Amino acid sequence: MITKVVITPMFNTKEIMDTTISKHWIDFQYKAFLFGKELHSFMKGYLNAHRHRKGGTGKLAKAITFDADDPAGAVSWGIGNIDVLNKEVPYWYVINYGRKVSGEPFIPGGGKFVPGFFGNGVAPDPSMRGVGTERFTYTPGKGIDSGMVAGIIRPINYIEMTEAKLNQGLYKLLNAFGDSSTGGK
């Protein structure tokens, strides 16, 4: 029975860093920062381009921030401050995952009657059900021109798409600086 395995790499990470990225650290930091801004724009654009219904406000995309941190000798930034999102657009999680944090499906209004109206106050065309052609305006009290919400929220997966772009871009960025002959240029 094997109780312990020791793996010794055939390379020295510190040596690789010293011969590649460290030589061009300022340029690497700058390009990593620009890449973060590019990811921020990508996430906002992805959200706006992949919404499932017309008439969206873009409020979620507007609430996604780019927060740069400037620790000495490091590259650090974040996209989407969860505290800000929870305060300004608490539905950010539902839009990405199509379910509540608890894991259960999110059905607007709990599948019950929701007071309000669609578009210009005229009842929506039933043949367009599920297509999401008009914006619903919630109006507490009266339920004129409103009805029951029939389905769950379909996820957009904007976080996962941005993460995939992050992985691709980071790979390219590291490879650009890994070739010491070009100096990352």
C-alpha cells in the first residue's frame, strides 16, 4: 500500500519567473490591467447581447464594476462587487444561474398573479408567450392587464462565459511573456 507520494518538478518556478515575466514586470502589469478592463467590457456586452427579452434596462450590466487594487508587486483587480450587486441588482444570481441561491428554480411572483402591465398597457399577444417581446411593469394594488408568470428564468451564464474568456486571455498573456526572446512584445 502506498502511503506517501512525493512529486518533484523538473523545473524551478522561481527561475522561470526570473527569466521571463520578472524582466518585463511593469509591462506585464500594464497589459494585465488592460486585459481586466477588456473582460469588464466583455461581461457587460455579453449581458446586454444575451438577454432573453426585449425592453431590458441594462441595469445589471451598469451595476457590474471594475475594481482595481494596486498592491505593491502584484496584479489585482475584480469584476462585479457582490456587495454592490446585492444592493443594486439583487437578481444578478438568478440571471446568471437561472435559480435562487438555495438552488430552487426562480419563478417570478412564485407562479401566482402579479399586478402590473405589459408594454403600453395592452394585454400581450398570447401567441408570443415565452418569446419575451414586451417589458413588464410591476404596479402594486391593481392587476389590470397582468397575469400569471408561466415559466422559470432561463440562465444567461455571463459569469461562466467571462471566466472562459479570462482563462483564454490569461493563457495568451502568460505565453506572450513566457518567450524571453521577445520580452512579451
